[in-house]
Amino acid sequence: MLELIVISTLNGVLFGMLLFLLSSGLTVIFSMMGVLNFAHASFYMLGAFFGYQLTRWIGFWPALVLAPLLVGAVGMAVERYGLRNTHKHGHVAELLLTFGLAFAIEEIVSMIWGKSPMDYRIPAALDFPAFTVFSTNYPAYKIFMLAVSVTIFVALLVVLKKTRVGLIVQAALTHPSMVGHLGHNVGRVFMLVFGVGSALAGLAGVIAGPSLVTQSDMAAALGPILFVVIVFGGLGSLPGAFIASLLIGLIQTFAVALNGSLESAFGPLDPGLGPSVLTDVWNVTIAQIAPILPYVLLVLILIVRPMGLLGTRET
Amino acid sequence: MSDAAAPTVLKEESGALRFYGIWLAAAVALIVLPLVFSSGGSLTSFSLIGIAIIFALSYNILLGQTGLLSFGHAVHYGLGGFLAVHVMNAVANYNWPIPLPFIPLVGGVGGLAFAILIGWVMTKRAGTVFAMISLGIGELVASSSLILRSVFGGEAGITTDRTALPHMFGWSFGPQLQVYYLIAFWVMVSAIAMYALTRTPLGRICNAVRDNPERVQFIGYDPHVVRYIAYGFAGFFAGIAGGLTAINFEIANSAYLGATQSGFVLFAAFIGGAAYFFGPILGAILVTYLQLGLTNVTTVSLLYFGIIFIGIVMFAPGGIAGILMMHRPLIRARSLGMVIPSYLVAAVPTLVLALGVILSIETVARYTASEGEGNIINLLGIPFNATAPTTPVVAAVLVVGGFLVARITWRRVAEAWDRATTVARDRGYLA
Amino acid sequence: MTAAIEVRAVEKHFGNVSIIRDLNLNVAQGERHAIIGPNGAGKSTTFNLISGHIKPSSGEIRLNGNVISGLRPFEINRRGLSRSFQVTNVFARMTVWENVRCAVLWATGHRYAFWKNVDHLPEVKQRTAEILEDIHLSHRRDVPAGLLTYAEQRELEIGITIASGANVVMLDEPTAGMSHAETERAVALIRRLTEGRTLVIVEHDMSVVFGLADRISVLVYGHIIASGTPKEIRGNPKVREAYLGEEAH
């Protein structure tokens, strides 16, 4: 039991950091530009697939550097030629553009690579157990993932708090229109922010690909959870996104690991009752409902505190 | 009445005549359509389009009229379908006196019930947040449906037999033709009802909430209540569409509730044009036809959907209806002829560009396909081999060449438009 | 007689910053009351506090003797207070006619009705036509509001504000950005439309203020430093100092 808790905590924190890597970019882009980038999870997926393909051609470590740069370039192009032109039609149009983009990217990926999972392998250098917790070997690769996530997180913090660009981004998080009024080349800043945000998502994809599944539906699976994270944490709040990411990461990991159900706790229902909603609910395991737990959280936060945990902005 | 009022009355009367005339013509078209195109395939298409029209119109109550962008509208559609199947099975099992034509109403009730349940919380926020919430709720319901197997039948869904219900007018509704007329009936009724809704005080205030929710408070309305009621209506009509689908396919499964279905109705309403009542009707027809037609000629039909959607968002966010209505002042001012030639000129490079894009996509799609049939792309009757090195070169030439020339010609179109609108303005047909 | 608007010891803080400090204001029934003050004094905030857009941190606001502080804007509007906005806030995609008609619907009792045809409500039609006549926009009734000239939009804004029949009307810089001629027209319009009603108006144009107001309050740094008739205000040394920077030794 203790082993389960320790392993799940490690995995949960890891998943949470991954979610934060993604949701931080999404939050900054949303706060600065008012655009909710539906295609953010798609950039994550592109990172994974580029990483996979580049690993096959030139090896994992060069791919680790190159793939996020490629995704960042794609992101900048999207901003420059797509979003900038749609901006004049309003936020709904921008949102729909990114929605269409997410759709198109998924189709392109499955067209090129097919719909089955890719054999994206952990690099040999990292394919060993890092340490043993009770009776389970904890893979070094996961520690590597954790290390990368934490490094990025710290780097983000440093950039935001200590550099000029960071200052502008911070200001834009709460007062986007003022940033323009202050004379900064808003267009270039936007392109940069969008590019960096996308590159971060791509990086998350490159490192998560070997460990989680690399498949053409990975964006569609992760996308809605990202939205839950930022609504739960509060729009425009990076600390909120951090807390929400960890929380949801831990909850989902624990839920998948636990295999309890009402049946296992209280015994089976009278078999004479026949199929009904009650028997369904009674027999469902926590692991089976793990995928929907984030959405339950979403509904809860909307009822209890619609602006999110640490939300400061309305829209 | 003074003389000055008489021309206005005359205009109102002729306007009313034209208005009722259009609805009458639509009804006649619906009745006559299957007699002209009577093949089985056509009947199926018409049935699907009819359902899509109701679904898309219901979606536009949210998007076009109240300014609510939803990514989870299929939930009401699907739940309506499921309620319909359950009631149909119950009618057959317990001999209730409910003939089939009333079942879509049951679907509507299903959609409405869920909308009433979650609508208050959902409509607390508008704009982007509402969109995200709708996505989350959609996923929640779709995933839950796989867990609650007793209600939703798991992956296989729940089947039913539409001929097992009490007959009406002696019809068993086994043949597709009878099902088509049932759908056509509900299309008329729903469309009339939804149009009437736009002419009510509530309908006008919905538009006001769409344009300026803050201001609406200062004319005495609570935007939250307005959105909630609109949400209820949208759910109701979506449920009717879901009920008709359940009747048509005699099954309801979790795909009805899913993100694909929600995306479909969003596409239809937006591509058709959310700002006009008839926009979603056009969009529903187009998207259904595309869906039916494209799947036969290409493996990546959804990609084309995505590209078309992106194109519309970027270049014509008013949709097809928006583009058509844009020309109305020109038609009235009779200056339309000034833009037609430039359209014809611009059509050529644009077509070339489109062909190049199609060739590129199909090349990539069929590159790994099996040797022989799968590898050949038939573009305007010219066969291209996806694996041949010349094909990508041709595609690149078409795309680049087409793009460069198209840019020039579309600039000419813009200039022609400038001239035409100036004329229209001079003749008093533009504000 | 109960005051139309009574603001008592209202404070508003945003974090550590006090925007409004100990605000006290009294507007009598049927009075035309102007609020003036330098930029950033908090005039719009005051309007937002009274109309319910933001909640006071402390203190009380009463409308016709009833407490309204803490209520939501539409609740306050239904109790008889209506306001216009500094930045034109009409329904841009609807025609002028429909803009005014929407403003009339609640007051004529039609509320959320979805069973009536809005084109067949005679009293709504009549009232809308009257208001359009009053604001001289009948000839533009079918133009989408977003396409009107700036001055026309401001006039439409005023029309929407009084259309609901509210007894207390608050106008936030109604003549901002207008030319001299347009301002004169607007002032005449305001004077006519607010006959018998209570008017609170924020203005920068002193000729409008002194020509229209029965009483004037001066707001400086979130606090009313003087309140009285135009003559009293003109002669008040504190006001002169606040506006013109003269040291009153």
C-alpha cells in the first residue's frame, strides 16, 4: 500500500509537471493575446511525432533540441499568418481558427504516420531503473522527465521575474491592452510568446512521447484536460495553473492506480436486481472513472467558485 | 391613413407575400423532392440533411443569436436520441398508445431536460469560458455514457424497431420514404418554430445579449436568465434532431454524444453563416453532402473539412450566407455586373491552387497505400501516381503558381468591389 | 421628501488603493445634478458604484429611500435607475429601431416572453416610435447602430437610457467628443427628455454643466469637496484650487 502511494505520488507529480508545462504556455498565450489556443495540445502532439521521427533519423538527443524548435517555428507561423489575420474578426474567430487547426493537425498527423501508436523508444542511455521503491523499479527516464520539467519551470520563473521580456509578459498577464499602449512591438512580442509557448508544448511532447503513448489521438485526449486545468486554476493565473496541474495530475494517477469500486468495498449487489444505473455505478472501478474525474472537478469548481482557484480575470 | 403611409403598407404587404411565399416554396420542395430523386441513396441523403438542418438551426440559437459558442452541443442531441430509443422500446413492450410521429418530441424533452439541469451553471459565464466548459461537459457525458451501460448500452448502443410502434395513417414507417416524410414534417415544424422564436421579445433580447451583455443589464434584463432560456430552447430542438436520428438508424450509441458530432454541428452552422437564419440550413446541406461524398473519394475527408473550416474562418467568417447577403446591396443597386468579371478571372488561379492542394494532400495520403488502385489519384480525369517523383513537383507548381496569380486576381476583385459599392452607395442602397 | 439618490460614507478600495473615500452625495427628486472634477477623480467609479456595476467596500447607497448598494445592475435598473456609458455602448449589429425597442421591452412588461410576436405589440411600437422622434433618429431607424455617426450613436445611447422610463437618469459624459453644434443639440435633447425626472450627469464641458445643472458636486481624489448651486460652486475657493491650482492662501 505504501509502495502504491509512493509510486503514484511520483507518477502523479510527474504528470502534474507535464500538465503544467503545457498549461503554463496556454495561460500565458491566453492572458497576453486573449486567444485560447485550442491547438496547444496539437503542438504537444507534433513535438512527440517530430521527436519520434527525428530520433529515428538523427538520434534522441539531437531530436530533443531540434523538435521543439521546429514546433516553435510552426507556432510562430500560425501566429503570423493565421491569428494575426483573424484578430480583427474577434476572439470567437480566433478560437475557431485554433479549433480548425487542431482538427487539421490531427488529420495530417494520422495521414502521415497512421493511427496506431508509434514505437518511440526510451533512449538506451536512460533505459535503466533509477532506484527501487520497495519492490518496484522506478525508471530513470521518468526521473529525466521530472528533471527537465523542473528545469523548464525554474527557467520560466527566472525569465518571468528577472528579465525585461518577463516583465512585459507579466504585465500582459493582467493588463494586455496596456502593454500595447506602452509602445512595445506587440506583434513581435506576440509572435515570440506564441512561438515559445508552442515550443514548450513541443518539448513536453518530445520527452513524454517515449513514456506515454505517441499516437495521433493524443492531442484530443489531453486537450480537454488542459482546459479543465486552466479553468480550475483560474484564467490568467500561473500559480493557479500550477496548483491545478499538480492536483489533477495526482488525482488522475491515484485514481488509475486504485482499483477499488463500491463493489470491492461493500460486496456485490444482489444479482437478482439485473442491469440498472445502480449496478453500473456500484461495479465501476475508480480506475474506470479516472478519465472523467477532471471534468467532475470542472463542474464542481464552476458551481462553487466560478472564477477558478486563483482567478483574477473574467475572460 | 395618409398617402405617405400607403406605399409603406404596400411594401409591407408585398414583403409579407414574399416571406410566406418562401416558406410555402420550401414546404412544396420538401414534399416534391423525393418524387424527383427517388433512389435509395437520395432518400437517405435527404433524411440525413433534414436532421442536420434541425440540429444546425438549434445550434445557431446559441451561436448566432445569443453569442454562445458551444463545443458540446451533441450532448442534447445524443440524450434526446437515447430517450427516444428507450421510449420507443417501452412503447413496443408495454403497448403504450404513442405513434411514431410523436417520438421526436420525446427526444426534444430529453434534450430539454438535460439543458435545464446543467444550463444554469453553464450559462454563468459566457464567451471563451463557456466554450471550454461546454467541451468539458461534453467529454464528461460522452465518457459517462460508456460507464453507465444499462442506460447507454456501452459501445454497442441501444437498438430499437421503429415499425413496432402504433401506426399512424396506416404507415408503418418501415420504408425510408415514410421516414423521410416524417423528418421533413419535423424540419418544417422546427424551422418555423425556431424562426418564430427570433421574432419574439426573448429572441430580440438574445441578440442584444449577444451584442452587448453589459448594456442589457441596464435595460432591465438579467443576461444569465436570457442565456439560460436560450440554452433550454437549443437543447430542446437538438433533442428533436437526436430523436429523428434514432428513428432513422434505429439505434442510439455513444457516438451521438461525442466530440465529433459536436464538431460537425459547429462546422455546419459556422460554414453556413451564423449571422443569418438560413445560414445553418445551407451549412447543414453542404456539410452533409461533403461528408457523404468525400468519404467515397478520399481517405482523409476530415482533413478537407478542417481546411475548408480554416479557410472560412480566415477569409469569410460570415459563412456562405454572409457572402451571399454581402451581394444583396449590389444586386439591388444593379452594380453586381461590375464584380462578376473579376470573379471569373480570379476563379481560375484559385481553382488551380485548390487542385494543387488536393494533389499534395492525396499524394501524401496515398504514398503508403497498397500498389495499384490505392496509389492512383484521379484529378479531373488525369491519373497521377502518388509514388512517382513528378507528382509532388506538379503539385508544388500548381500550389505556388496558383497562389501567386490568385493573389493578384483577388486584389482586382477587391478593387472591383470598391467601385461597385461606391455605385451602390451613390444609388442609396448602402447606409 | 426622500432624496432620489443618497450616497452615505461610501468607500471603494482596490487592493491597497482607495479610489473613493468617504463619499457623500444627495440628489433631490427632479433635480438636475452635475458631478464635475479633474481627471482620475473617480467620477466613472462613482457612477459604477451607484448603478451597481461594482460593489462599495463600505457605506450605503439608497435610491428613493431604498437601499441599492450590493444589488446587481439589472435589479437596480428595475427599481427605476438608468444610465448611459462614457464609451458608446449600443447594440451595434441591431438597427436603431431595434435598439430602442429592446430598451422598451422590459418596461412594457414583456420580459422573457417567447410566445408573442414582437412586431405585433402596438404599445411597444408606439413607444419606440415616440422615443425615436424625441431623439431625432426616426429617419435612421433601419440603419445598423454600428454604422451611425458618432454623435448619432451618442444620441441613440441617451435614447436607450431614457427608453425604459426610469425616473432617475445618469448620463456619463454624454457630450464627450462632440462638436460645439452637436453639443448644443445634445443639451437641448437632454433638457427636454429629462423634464420631470431626476438627472445626474458627469461632464467636462463647463458650459454644459453650468447651463444644465440645478446643483453641482465637485469630486476630487474620490471625495466630494463641495456641493451646491452653480453660483456657490463658482465662488468656492477649494474648487478653484482643485481645478485651476490656485493656492487659496
